[in-house]
Amino acid sequence: WATQQVVLMWLMMGLSVCEVARSFWPSRRTIGRWWQWLMAGFNTHSLYLRSRFPELGRAVDWIAFWSLCFERMRLGEAMGWLDRVEVRVP
């Protein structure tokens, strides 16, 4: 989860998948898949995480939501919370 979080944070800062892939071991395809997964799961993930962490409700879009979430917890912790409420995570 730690590597995935750093990769996703770099993408949220505006770097391209190719730029990020030059700095990390996952392939461009894997990094792209992670990015798509984060976008696709936003509605479900944000619903459950906002119900547990109301301060995340201040985010105006999915990138702002995940940026705020990553300031408060690691990606692994967020996925742990989602798993506890039976939301499917990879």
C-alpha cells in the first residue's frame, strides 16, 4: 500500500503515468490500473470513509478527497476501514 499511495499522490500532483513509471518499479500499465481503480471506486470509497471520517466531506472532488484522506491516514489504513465495512478492496 505504501508504494501505491506514493504513486497515486504523484499522479494527483499532475505527473503523468509515464513520468511516475520512470521513478517506481510498477509498470506503466500497473500504475494506470491503480489510477483507474482510484477514480472508479471514488463514489463507494468516499461514501463509507466520509461516514467514518466526516472531515473528508470538505473535499470538492475525488482528487481533493484522496489528498485530504492521505493527509490524515495511509492508503492501507483507508482500505482497512473499507474492508471492515465489507467494501471490496484489492
